[in-house]
Amino acid sequence: MRTVLFTLFLIANFVSVVAQNRKPEVKENIPLDSIRLSDPCILADKNTSTYYMTGTGGLLWKSKDLKSWTGPFVVAQTDPDSWMGPRPMIWAAELHQYKGKYYYFATFTNREVIIDTVKGNEIERRASHVLVSDTPDGPYVPMKDPTYLPAEKPTLDGTFWVDKDGKPYMVYCYEWLQNWNGTIEKIELKPDLSGSIGEGKVLFTAFDSPWSRERDDDGQIIPNKVTDGPWLFETQTGKLGMLWTSWVFSDYVQGVAYSESGTLDGPWIQEKEPITPPNFGHGMLFRTFDGKLLLSAHSHKDINGRYVRIPHLFEVDDSGDKLVIIGPYQP
């Protein structure tokens, strides 16, 4: 597991450095399966009748039909004097439209700052953060508050949800590297999303999963310690659910949980089995302009020791209390 994550860190760092230090060549008519991208998130923007896809690396692609894409574009602008430093790694970027503006939820890592060392692992300064733009294609720029989450905790994969109380929240992961049992937590956001209010609250932990597995140092099978990629949704019956990802030994796997109360506070009941085939994960949901509900996720494959991740789409049925994956979707 440690080797896998370290390799992915290096890949993400390389992509981020390329994105911020030189402008990438923009190409047109790129098929979706020709794009190499971790954590793909797609915003279907009705104002422009355009799909915008982001993910790890700080880049953006555009499409009118989900089949042919144009990009990549650099859209994130960070403050080099902030805690992120001049060249932060950018992971798991998401676009969310809210009250007339567009928000860029992403994980930023400053590899020059070490906040802790646990079991021989140096933990870099990493946190979920939010940028803002007036348009879906950016540029996305910092807002008022310099931090959203505690500096001493490595956090990642922040996403957005407005709960039944009408308040906006960031839902994010507290990374396993520090406590060896990752969590998914919530924190209230200011009305304009320019900062956070109060402290985070744990919704559930990695060890709550009945399906994820790994072996400990003694070879015993235990729940996996990774929490990754939360995404909130409601079914057509009003059931609140959350996609999230972990591992079954060496397989990257997409799971789902449902809130008994219908709010972020849960309690969260984990499904017994993953909902996608092995080695698909970090999923999110969006509805096409013609009304189809799709799950966007990346495939995870080891090719000669190099981890390749490609965006994939699945058609989904949410007419009942639980999501049902119908099958792969070909635009």
C-alpha cells in the first residue's frame, strides 16, 4: 500500500508541476479514454451547455457531448506566499456551482513543509481548500480565508454538500498516514464558502467498512485504513448517500454508505459489497443534459510497474433507495 501511494504521489506531483510551470498544449477532439486522469469530476453546466472535467493535476477539459474533449487548460491560480508554496501538488479537483458562482474544491500539498513523522513516514503539509470563479472555465482564485482545515492534520478530497439545515459543508478525508484509520468528516462553511466555521466532525472511519481489506504486519486480514473520494448524493426517494473509495488488498474499489437520518450526521450504514467492478474508484455523479444519471470514476491499472488511470462512465439508476449500476456508458 505504501509503495502504491508513493508512486501516485510522484505522478500527481509531476502533473501538477507541468501544469503550473508551463502551459500544456491544448488539443481538440480527444476521446475520453485517451485522457489520463485520476479522480475525474464532471460538471454539467447548463448555462454554457458544456461539460467541464477536472481531477488530479490542476487541469480542465471541456466537451459538448462527453465523447470529444478539448484541453487541457490550466484554471487554478494559487497564492505562492500562502501555506501551499509556489508549486503545490493539486489532487482531486471538483467544480461546484453555488449561488451564481463556481467553486473549485481541491487538495493542495506543499512538499517542502513536513508537519509530522509517523512510523517512519514524513507527512507533508496537505489540505482541502476552495477557490472561486465567476465562470466554469476559471480562472479559479483564492478567497478570504487562508486555511479551511487544521494545519497539523493531513486532509484531502474535499467535496461540497448543502445539508437539511440549509448550511453549506465541506466533506473531506482525514488521511490515514497520521492516525492509521482514515476518517470522513464534515465542517461547516461560511455562506459564501470563503472559509470554514468551527471544527470538523467525524462521520465514519475506514474501519467501519465491511468490504475493504488489507493485511497487517503479522499477515492478519483487517479492514483497510484508507478513506478516499467522498461524494454526496440523494436518490429520487430522498435517501442521502455517499460514495467513497478504499482498497480490497491490491484492488482499488468503490463503496457506498447511506445516512439513516437523511443528514450528514448519519448514522452512516455501509453497504456490504462494493458497487463497481474491481479497480474502479473515486466516483462522482452527474446528470447529462438529456437526463441520464452517470457515475464518473477512474480505472486503476498497473502497466509494467506504472499506474495508469483513465476516466470511465457508468450509467446509474437512482429511482429507489439505493444506487444501482446499470453498466458502462459509451457517449
